[in-house]
Amino acid sequence: MSVLNSLAQASSRLLAAMRQPGRGTSWLVGILLVVTLAMSAANLLLPADSPFYVSTYTITLMGKYLCFAMLAMAVDIVWGYCGILSLGHGAFFALGGYGMGMYLMRQIGDRGVYGNPDLPDFMVFLNWQELPWYWFGMDQFWFAIFMALLVPGTLAFVFGWLAFRSRVTGVYLSIMTQALTYALMLAFFRNEMGFGGNNGLTDFKDILGFDLQADATRVALLLVTTFLVVLTFLASRTIVQSRLGRVIVAVRDAEARTRFLGYRTEHYKVWLFVYSALIAAVAGMLYVPQVGIINPGEFSPLNSIEVVVWVAVGGRGTLYGAIVGALLVNYAKTRFTALMPDAWLFALGALFVIVTVYLPRGLAGLFGRATELMYRRPDTGKDKTTRDDGLSVAEVGA
Amino acid sequence: MSPINHFAGQARELMRRDTTWPFLVTRRRPVDVSKDIILYLEELNVSFDGFKALNNLNLYVNDGELRCLIGANGAGKTTLMDVITGKTACDSGSAWFGQNIDLLAHDEAEIAGLGIGRKFQKPTVFEAHTVFDNLELSLRGYRGVWRALTAKLSGPERDRIEEVLSVIGLEDARYQSAGALSHGQKQWLEIGMLLAAEPRLLLVDEPVAGMTAEETERTAELLISLAGKHTVIVVEHDMEFVRSIARTVTVLHQGAVLAEGTMDQVQNNRDVIEVYLGEDA
């Protein structure tokens, strides 16, 4: 009994701690770091027949989930905090992925099927004689990374500048983002584009000289991904908790009011959109070496919509909600598609409907209400700092 | 006019020594009210799909004045505010803020930065933020993205927020979310947000709509106390309220000024009686 009691106390204290500004963050960061480090150690140090051994497949799966978590966070920053429902963030993710894919392609060198030291296999196959100009320099890691950030960033800037300056909002903007990613998908499907057509880029050998099939490389990629998730999470938290973040939420709730207070809301939206696109691009860059392929399917509108579902499930307007949502839904997807592959899309659709109707603030909202119930105190003096709507959790838990 | 003449005219304009080239003038500058008039609106015309919302409207507002605008629905009150704050472009006419600022050459954000604050008809505050944060976001200062990222509240700014909180009587609600305020409190908070921005000219659209009698009275006191240091233009339907605060009243009708004067003068004006009371009688 006393054990149960103390356990309940401890858990309520934990939940209460997570509600303090910044604390929830440290918990999430801590859990992420501990879990990935433990997984890495279990993979590298334990023998394969140990019950605690973590397979390399699981390591890669976890890395993939974390890339998705980062993408979800990128969508959440623009949707949850600024009200820009982007249904095209998969485009920035895929562009980042193609940047990394081009680098990995060039690293293959003469180990391809055709053994051409300069041209990737698909170019040899298409009878191309020399490397297209936009492939130059992509064999340099730093240059490939630079381009993988520059291109999505520029695209987001130009798109955002045109859309937000013309004050396109709401569903029209969502449709435009959808069209953007769809157009890119059609373009990348074409062989003349020089990105491998519908096969995309694949058959990678190594990254920075390390064998991509080796366990140690896989573990290192997972750790780098975790590190970057944590880094972008902390950076985003700094942004949403600064005055900039408050202006962004103000734009979401009352854009006209914000504008008549003298804020150029379109500038705020454009820069936030670019920031978000860059995070999506980083996620794409980390995704490609881990799954070993990038093809135009990543641009498909459906992918971008799925990201929105992750964020909705986790709870938009909270950064940790987006991460948790992405991890949970993708885990469910892995499980479900193994059991009943045909049912997954229905399950996803049902999930979205249920969350929208019954949990408008997602799991984070549920969580926030639970902690509020467990931690309600008789003296109301301090409770004034919290709000009764789910948005409070947005800021407190950010 | 031949092209050469046209060119010569432009060249002459460029060579004038009594004015500065427009592109050299800083966008943000203090308003010049040396002639005691803060707002000049002349020959304003705005039409929406053939409907003349403003019809050759002329209006001058003195510096430090408390002016009430009244008029039936569709008389052009809100359109007038939209033109002043840069939301609506006008077809013809001119709008000057003091001697030196052409309002038609600026957009909403710049006009707000020049010192014109606007309260909406429906109280609009940032509901997800606390009262305190609402005022913080409204404080006078730079509005750039990068500055906002590093902005920290300074001591004087904090004092300013406290001052505004006491003026609008929301000291006890400072950490409440604005969405949880009552309708009247939201109206005050929005006025407080304008005050925090320290504007020269306040445009207040229906400040007492939906307020209790007591709240209305306090709002009247607040607006009267603001006049002098600020110029206040109030649009209101509540005649009792207008009578309680107004010194000068302007009556709008079909997009033009019908009459102007004290409340008594306006009420005894024959045109006004014809247009307004004539319908009632």
C-alpha cells in the first residue's frame, strides 16, 4: 500500500515537474538521451544472444522515428504556433534528403554496377556522358550539406515571401503548399531532371568514409540524429519562449490586431517558415543515410498530410507533443503494417478523426489536463499563471 | 503634355530646394503638429463595387482633441478608420498626419509605428497570452523579427506596463489569460494595449458596446483623461455616452460629413434632424 502511495506521489510530482516551464523539456531531452544511449550500448557491447541485445534494425528504426519527430516538430512550429497549416513540409524534408543522397551517390565512386568513377549508375544507364552542372561539388560533404540547407531554405523563403506578402491564409495556403510538393514530386519523377527518376537515389556505400552497413555507423547515425533532435528542440523552445514566440502566437490568434500594433506579420511568418523548412531539411538529411534510399515518393502529398496527423495526435502548439506524436504514430504504423497492412490507412484516418473530435489538443492536452487534476491545489494564488484552455500547456510545456 | 515637358517638370521637381527627395526622408519620424492640427483628410473617396463608402469626405482633427464620430450604419465610419490606418486604399483624396506625414504612402504596420493606434469594434486581444504579455507585446519599440528574438523587458518598460495596468484597472488580472477576461475587461485591455504603444492618435471603435452602465462610466472617464496628451477619435452609437464625453461631434452621412459642432449644435442642426430624427418622428 505504502509503495503504491509513494509511487503515486512520485508520479504526480513528476507530472507536476513537467508542467513547470522548461522542466518538461529537460525530462524529454533526458529520456531521449538515456534511451538512445542505452540502445546504442546494448547494440555495440552486448552479445547478439543476450536478452537485452538491441538489433541494428531497431537502431535504424529508432533513428528513422527520430527524423520523423524532427519533421513533426518543424510542422508544429508553423502550424501549432503560427496557424500556418502546411501540407507540403514533405517537400523540404525530401529536398534535404536529396542533397544528402547526392553526396552519398558520389561517394559510391567506381563501386557501382557500371564501375564509372564519375557518373552514378542511373546516368550511365541513360547514356549521359558527363555529370550535370548541379551535381558538381556534391562529392564534398560540407558542400552537400550547405546545398541541402540552401535549396529548401530558399524555396521556403520565396514561397513564403510571395504567399504571406499577398496575405494568403487558411485553406488556400494549405492547398498551395500541397501543390508545391505535388509539383516537385512530378518533376523529380522525370528522368531528365537528373535525380534518378522514380528509382531515386539508392545503393549507398559509405558516408564520410564509414561503411553504412556497419553497426557502429548505424549507432553513430542514431546518436547524431538524437543530438540534432535535442539541439533543434532546444533552439525551437528558445524561439517560442522569447518575445518572438509570443508575437507568433499573437499572429495565430489575431493577425489583424498584431499588424495594427505595428508588427510586420508577414516578416514573422516568412522567417518562421524558413526556420521550419530548415529543420525539415535537416531531418531529411539524417533520414536518407539511415533508410538507404530517397525517391520522389517522399514528395507525395500523402506524406505531408501524415505529418500533420502526427502533430495533431501529439498535440499541436507543444513542441514535445509533436515529438511524442510522431514517435507513437510511427511505432503504431510499424506494428500495424506488420499485422494488417491494408488496415493501416483506415486506422490512421480513424485516429485523425477521433483526435480532432475528442482531443483537439492531442495527447499533450490530455496530459496537461491530467496533471492539472492531479496537481490542483486549494490556494489559487499561484494557479493564476496557468490557463484553463489547452493553449496554456503550449507555453508551459514548450 | 509632351514627353519633354513632362520630363522637364519632373526634373524641376527633383531640383526643388525647399523639400527633400522622398526616398531620403526616413520612414519613421515624429509627427509635426506645429499648426495644431493632427489629421487632415481631404476629398477622400472610397467605393466598393460602385457603393460609395466615402464620398468627398473632408475632416480636420485638432491635436489633443477628443472627437466623436456618429452616423448610421453604412455612413462610412469604419471605412474612414480603415483609410487612416492603411487597411483600405482610397480612390482619390489625401490623408495627412500632421504637417509632414502622408498616410496614404504607408502601410498598416508603418502607420502604427508612426503613432496611430486603433481599437477594433469587436474587442480583439491575444487570448492565449496573459494580460501582462498582451501589454508587453504592445509596448512602443522596434518591431523587427531579430529584435523580438532577443528582447528583454527593461525596468522602465516594466514600469510602463504597471502604469497601464493601473490605468485600465486590471492589476489583479495581470497573470490571467486574456481569453478568460469579461467582455468589458477585454475592451479595456485593448485600450490599454493602445496606451502601451504611446500613440499620438487613438482611433476607438465602439468602446462601450456590451458594457454595463458602470463600466461605460469608467470608460468615459478613461477616454476624457486621455485627451490632451493624446488625440482621441471615438466612433460610438450610444448617444448618452457621446453626450457624456464629447466636446466636438462630427456626424457622418453617406460617406460625407453632414454636420460638426457641440452635441447641442449638432442635435439642433436641421440637416441632422432631417436625416436622423426625421426618420424616427
